Amino acid sequence: MGVVGEADVEAELAAWLRGKLGVRVLTDLPANLGDVLPVVQIQRVGGTDDSFRLDRAFVDVDTYAATRQAASQLLSSARALLLSELRGAVTDVAVFTAARTITAPAWRPYENQSLRRFGATFEVFLHPVS
């Protein structure tokens, strides 16, 4: 899950991006994914923490849309926000201090051939508010 203090990077990042992108941003894909596009999925895939305050999380950001172009554009928008606006962002429980790209945006296969998925991996640094 990725918790340092009270800051869960998946939940906090999903809430922050939801407010910026104005689309559905979540950690678990819904069963009716094809009916609720576009969707951004946030998943922690690794990283480290100091077991006290600083969380250095590797986070996959995947976008799902009806077309390749729409999925790619949504990921580009999410990436721009992460790299230009996340630093210094504060939620109720977390302060984001940095973000950088680990794996650049690329098409990722998905089992449902009627959907298109693009993804990238980011390194996100955060710590609890207090």
C-alpha cells in the first residue's frame, strides 16, 4: 500500500490528480471499465521509505480510453502535472516534495482489445503533513 506515517501515496496521488484532471482517478479498476472511460489508475510498484517520515515511491500511472490518441493525451496531461505542479502540493495528510519520470510514457497492452492503455512509471517523494 505504501504508508509512511498516515500518507498513502496511492490514495493521496489519486485524489490530487482527480482534482487536477477532472476525470476518474483510482487505484482499482472497476468491473465496468469500458463504460466509465476515461480512467487513470495509480499503483505503487516499489520504492523505499525511511520507516518514519520520507516515502520514495515508484508509482505506475496508467490511462485507459477508447482510442490510442485519447489514452496517450491523458497520460501526457497527467505527466505534465506530476512533473510541473506536484512539488510542494499538500493534501490533508501528505506533502509531495518531488517527482521524476522513471519509465517514459508508452503504449501498454491490455486484455480488452476495445480499450487502449498508456502508462509510465514515476518516482514520487512525500512525507506526512505533521
